[in-house]
Amino acid sequence: MNISALLKVSRNERDITWLRKALQTALKLEFSTLPPYLIALWTINDRNSFAYQSIRNQIAEEEMLHMGLVCNLIVAMGGEPDLTSSDGVPTYPGPLPGMVQSDLEVSLARYSPEALQTFLAIEYPENPPIEIGNDPKPDAQANDCASDCAKTIGQFYTEILEEFQDLQDRGELPEFDTNQQLKYSVDFQNDPDRKVFLIESLKDVKRAISVIKRQGEGTGTSPEDTGVEDLSHYYRYLELDRERRIRFINGQFVYGNKPADQIKAPAEVYSMATIPENGYQRENVSSDVWEKITKFDRTYSKMLLEIERAWTYPEEEGGGKLSLDDAVLRTMFELTNDAVSILQEIIPNASGERYGPCFRFDPTVTLPDGNDSDNTGGINPFPTWEIDIKNFFTAGDIGCMNNVGNPPFDLASYTDVFQFADQILDRVSLPEEDPLLMPQGGPRWHQDKIDTFQNWITNGKPKVPTWDDNIRDLFESLDVNCMKNSGSRFDLSNYDDVVAKASDILNRVSRAEGASGVMPPQTDRHWPDNWVATFKYWSENGMPKSNDNLPE
């Protein structure tokens, strides 16, 4: 709903219905920041850059945290999070949902100084930004809007908190419903503000809104979230824009002048063209590009549905942490792979600019029933022949293609499946009733299985797991930071360190969920079986760094 319309309702006329509408708008607002931030992240082809690490390991993760807290607020007030209705899915280019900063147009664009200015406007503080000494540029300004429009995200949250308080003061605040709320962590560190917690009282509401506002815009007196090394999103983007770190020196926040304070721009950024209104259309792109773009849209749609299901259905029906784990640990990995695949495609006659993801919701995408016996346990974002693909084909499939295939080929042969992978994907993706469906006579592969096969093709059809293609991506930034800060001091992002500790890592990731010493320790981040199998195969077969086993 339009925030301007919400705020036109006088405070004494607002009620629980108003609050529920405001919270749904807040959810859409929180989620709408992720696509532009992720696009900027994915176009940075320099994983070691300060920009990449800042957006990936802090800003994007905390935006997911904020979204989780808002989902808990919605459920606490008897609602259900909505990300997939016509009012729920953000569109680009366009204003922020609810018309916060109504003159600001947000596009899906590559990482650039212009993108940083947009991000600064999105995160602009409710109170004027504090002065940072030695500033070489003027501050970005929030766009003007009418007096009945919340100028910043922080101001809108202030209105929401005031309504919670007003309802309690009038004795109209419902009992907090915790049945479908979730608790989980986005960080290995024991930071209470890096966790999604239950909303059980007005005190929890105040804490949640305080976390969201402080992590986004800082406070009226400090740019910090938890310290000068952990700034709020606005001031982190300010650092990236100024290309200098903010320091606290002699009682004042200033831009540092030491060599270590200089921030180098990413060494390489994909030259992605800004995504056009309504995204790319089928008639304007090649069939290969269209397949990649629609694959991304389907994966994106699946993630939205999984997030909704997490807060709508209990775990025994496929919801709860189980669904959230699918969305964050599996589907987000797949989404990243899909995006990078699209970024390899150059637009004809466009001076080297590249295609990019469109972030469109596909209403035809559905999730399998939580009790579906054909559910494969999720999509593997980095499958290999030895661990996954060769097990997809039954003896009947192999015999059929050996005898009647046109041309005949061996589904038990890596070389043959490598050669005919696109044709296989086309056949297994056909509708159940199509006579050309493979396997012949059905049943049709589960969609997770089809998407895993698509991922295998997109990733180069690897035969065996390698560090570069598979193993490195098993360890999230949370894992890396945890081990770096622990007494063991080894780096899970470093090939040599992981090789040296492979036996111990395998032992720990193989332990039962919740067991002593299991890695990762959070139950909602326990490795699925196919991840463990991938690491086990790699550790027992020479631990290759790169894949030299593909056919010529």
C-alpha cells in the first residue's frame, strides 16, 4: 500500500488493520533493496575487493535479517508475509515501494559511482547524517517529497513503532502470536543483533525496529552499527563512494588519510547494461540468452515462495526453517550461479555491454508439497557428474537410449551425456503428457532434479568436484569469519588451508544435526547430504584445485 495514503490516516483513526498494512509495506520495502544490491554485487568480478566483501558479507546479509524480523512482526500481529502477490513483488526501474522518497527511481544497474548514489539515497538517515571530517564530496541528499510522505525508511519505521505503542496504550494491541515465527542467525559471531528473534512483546518490537534502523542508517550521533569496523549501510556506502575508510580520531569521525585507509575500486566490473523496464523480452534476445534469463526468473520465484512458506507452514509441512534453509542455503546459491551465467552474454551491437538478471516473478512456478515423496531434497547449486548426474539415469533409461536413441548414446557415459546435455535437458523438461518426454513413459523428473541438471550445464558440466568450481562455494562468509576469528586461525576461503584440514572438516560436517562439534553449529545451516557427499568425494580423490577432466 502507498505509504503516503497510510500516513494520511490520523493517528487516532489508525488500528490493527492499518498496522498490518504498514508491516506488509515494510516487508516489500526491505525486500526491494535486495535486487539492486545483489546486481551490484554480482557485477563485481573481483571477490577480494572491499566493495564485494562489504555488500556480500554485511549489507546483503543484514537486509535478509531485516526482512526476517519484519516477517516475525507480521506473524506476531496475526498476518502472513506476502512477497508474491501483485502488490508484493517489486518492479524496476521504479520508486521504492510505498513511495518512500517518491522522486527516487531505483534501477537494476551494475556497480558504479551512480549506483552508489542511489544506494546512499535509499539508506539516507531519518536524522541528518553526521558530519565526517575531511570529506572530499558533498553528502547525498534525500529527495524532497510532500509533508505526508515518509522521506526515509527510518521515518516510516518510527511511524510503525508509534502505532504499536498507541494500540497498547488503548488496550487494542493483540496478543503476540509466536506459533509460526522463526529464530535463526545470519552470523557465526555471538552478536544478538545478527539474529532473527521472536517478537513476544512491545519490548521485542522496539528492539527489532532499533536493529533495522541502526544497521541501515546509524544513529543521530554515530555512523557505527557495533563499532568503527562495522558501520551502518549508509556510511559503508559513503566509504565506497569516497574510496576512504571512516575512522574515529581525536573525538571526531573523519575520512582516514593513511595508505591503509584508501579503498581501491574493484579491479573488474562486468559492463552490464541497466535492465530495461519490464526486463528483456523473448523476441529481442537469442534462445540461449532467453533460457538463462527465464531460468533466473524461475529460481527467483522459487526463492520468494520458499520464504513465504517458511513463515506460513509448519516444518512438517515443508515450511519453517526447512523452507528457509532451501531459500537461503540452496536457492540463493543457485540464483548467484544463474546471474553470473547471464552476465557472460554480450548484447549484440551494444559496445560490449552485457545482459543481466531481470528479477521477474513467474506465477507458474510452484513448490512441491512438503510431503511429496518425489522431492529430491532440494536443488544442488554446484552438481558434478560423479556425485549427482550419473545417478539421475536408471538402468532402464540407459538401455532405452542405447537401443532406440536418435542418435543412440550411452547415458552411463560422461562423454556422451556431456555432448548431448542440452538435448537431454529439453526432453526431461517436457510436460508429462508429451510423447517425447524422457524418461519415456514417465514419470517426469522432479523439478529440483531438472534444475540441478540445468545447473550442471551452466557450471560447465564438471566431472568431479574441484576447489574452484564447487568446494570453495560450500563455505559461506559466516564460516570463513568464524574460523578466522577462532583459536585455530585457518582460512576456509584458502585452498591450501582447507586441504590441510580436509579430514577434520569432513568429520565435523558429517556429524548429526545438533551434535557436539558439528560444523556449522547452527541447526538451520546444517549441510545437506549432497554437500557432504561432494566434499567427501573431493577430499578422497586428490582434492583437485581446478577441473582438468572435461572432454576436449
